Amino acid sequence: MEKLFLGIELGSTRIKAVLTDKNSAVLAIGAYDWENTLVDGLWSYPLDEAVKGLQTSYKRLAENYGKPLTHIDAIGISGMMHGYLAFDKDGKLLAPFRTWRNTNTGEAAGKLTKLFNFNVPLRWSVSQYYQSYLDKLAHVKDVAFLTTLAGYIHYLLTGEKVIGANDASGMFPLSGRDYDGEMLKKFNKLIGRDFKALLPKVMLAGENAGTLTKEGALLLDPSGELQEGVIFCPPEGDMGTGMVCANAVMPKTGQISSGTSANLTVVLEKPLKNYYSEIDIIASPAGDPSALIHTNNCTSEINQWINMFAEVAELCGAHVNMGELFEKLFKKSAQSDDNVGGLTGYNFLAGEPLAGTVNGAPLVARTPDGKLNLANFMQMQIYSAVSALSLGLDILAKEQVKVDRVTAHGGFYKTPVIGQVATSAVVKAPVTVLENAGEGGAWGIALLARYTTENILPLGQFLEGVFKDVKKTTLTADEKENKKYENFIKRYNKNLNAEKLISEN
């Protein structure tokens, strides 16, 4: 009988299901599009639509598979990290689901950060719970269970109140392989109850997190074709599945996603000595502490400039293919000089917490003795897209965090070499782009489902075997590229106060 593994990820714009074989090759895909909406001023998704999307994506996958789908060897559920799903003792939802996008928790996050001596981000589940407590919301006293979106869907299908280490690390800080005991004691004293009793059990990649119940099978596949008893891996967060897709779960490895925003995750060899507002500490699916550097801005400013260049070309009677224009302009940057024309750029269409700016204020500046030409301008834009990451990486360097390699994905790397080499100059390590990273997080959680049935080697070694034949390109910035970026980032840091001033006003 053919080995089959199913991964379903509930992302911010799409619910996707991916079916893979014993080698993690994709056999079928199904998807359902959805969008968040404002409910009482907070971003949310209806849970009944989550179930509808679950069923629809699975149904479309089964249709695309083209054969009877009666048995699956293992299933995994992934979803947007963080958020707030609060239930009473009878399983009733007490407040609309709050997503990672909400920033109403400034008071709670600030107080918890001081209490724990640990950076607690606005979007974490504990921040949402404590803010509700501070706001004296009526539902807080009735909370009997808190979970994430992935944890909720997993519970519906298996009846198990569990969560993967990566997803758990966005609910409450972890220490080792469980919630931090000392921080729990402090928080329990603050709220007057046992907070851990409200949280799902933390599980690691490879552990059996329950099986598909009869009710769960009918929920996922109302046709009744799928049989109960399927093994589940722990439900995980999208950051964790991103690490798996990039084969970046071992210490000193990292993965970066560069698109509208940029996220860099580095698996740590040991916890940081201090806490920093610029660094989120999460966990890998294997439970290893990992540093997350998040920027609000990445490629959007480049896109706007290239759109303007296309407009100029149209004005002159040329009809431009946008894909070709992007590639030509990216490649033109390779002709930039060592000083990047004395240009500095801040791509902050939105506020950039790493840089200390609250409001968006894109800025281009140059020294009067620099050379303003197309190659220098494009090189500045490309560096600007990922340079805010340096503000977080400088902190990790002071903590003596080593990065041996980084795997990169996202639209920034569509043009070969250029974005990859620029990123290497930023992270000071080789950067790999995989030719085929599967189908994103849904493929990543299917891979974790497969690992639950083959849990012999540590996760990192298992993934090395999976990815050994995947086509990839690894590049390292040469001395010239490093020098160019060094000159750029010096100006970037020196003039950052000017950017902050403009942002404030």
C-alpha cells in the first residue's frame, strides 16, 4: 500500500492541503482562500470558516488525487503562530479569535517583559490573555483552555489538547522543552490562578500527538471515505514549518523569508544572556531556542520605484514586460561602485520597530560627492530591502551567536544571484536558495507528519536525508560585495536618527 502523508496549513490568506508520498514528493494539492476581518476593532477569522476551509481544501485535494482516499499514514496541522483562542470548560468560544496581527496589547506586553526579564511580543497569546485581564473583560474568569488555530483544529480532529514546541513558544516562553516554570510562578501570582492548566501540552517533532477520531474523520471528510485511526504529529506554527521547509532546524542554521516583510530565524546553540525588544525567542519544532528577527518592510519600496521606471519607459513609447524589467534592474546593480554612490535608503513604508520608527517614511539620501546612477541606485534599494535585519544581527553578534548557513526564499530571490549575494553580505554567511521547497508550510507539516512515523534520527539529520538530492544554489558574498555593504550600512546607521525624526513628524 502506498505511503501517504497529509499536511494542512491555515495561513493568513489561504488554507492549503498537501498530500505527499514516502519520499515527500507532492501527489495532490487542495486550497481554500480566506481573509481576516475586523471584529470589534480586532482582526479575526470565523472558526466556522476555518472548518469550511479545512473541509474544502481536503475535498479538492482528494479530487485532485484521483483515487479513493481511505487511509493516510500520518497527518499534520499547521497555522498562523500566536493569537488568542479562549474556551470555557464546555468548549464554548468566549471571545472572537484574535490573530497575530493585533497590536492592542502594549500595556500587557510591556508589563510581562519587565516581570519575566524576557521580551514578550504584542502578538503572543499570553499578552492577549493578560491584556483581557487588565481590561477586566468578563470572559476571562471563565477561561478553561487556551490554544492556537493549529491547536484548535488538531483538537477537533483528535480530541487532544496538545501543541508543537514552535507554536507553543508563541503562547508562553519556553525553557527546555516545556513552558518556563519560574515565569509561570510569577504570572500565576499576578493573575491568581494556574495559567499552565489553561495551556495545551507541549510536544516535540516526532512524537505521536494522537489519532484521528471517528468524529474527526467525518469532520475532515464528510463523505465518510477517510477512516479513523490516522496518526498525527504535534500541531505547529508557520514559523516552524518554514524552518522545516528550509532545512534549518539545527543549531547555527537559519532561514529567511523576504517578500513584503522579512523574517530571519536562527537556531541558537544556547539561550541568549540578555533579552532584547528587537529579538523574539521562539523554538524550533525540535524544541531548540531560536532567535527571530522580523522586519515590517522588505520589497514593497523596490516595487514602487520599478513601477515608476516602467511609467517613464511607457512615456517614451516603450512597452515594458515587468518581469524582464525587474530582472534587468536587479542585474544592473552588479555594476555599482564600492561606495554605492554615497547613497543611503530606508524602505520604511510602514513603521519599523527594529529601527525605532513608528510611522512609515521612505527616504533616499546621498552624499554630494557620490555618483548617482542607475546601478548605484538599484544597489542601494536592494541593500535597503534587507538591511534592517543587520540591526538585529548586530545584537546576536554581541551575544556571540554563530550562523553557519542560511536558506532563503521569497520574491526577493527570483532574480538569480543578486538578492542572494546581498543577503549573504547582511548575514555574513553562505546563503542557499532551494530550487524546489515544496508547497510551503503545508508541505513542511506533511514532512513533520512523515517524521512521526520515521522518528529514528534527530530531526536535523532526518531533514538532511530528505534534502540531499534537492537542487540548490549556495552563494557567499565576496570581498568586494562585503566592502560595498559595509560602506552602505555605516551610512545607514549613521543617518538613522534623521529617518527617525522624519518618521516622528
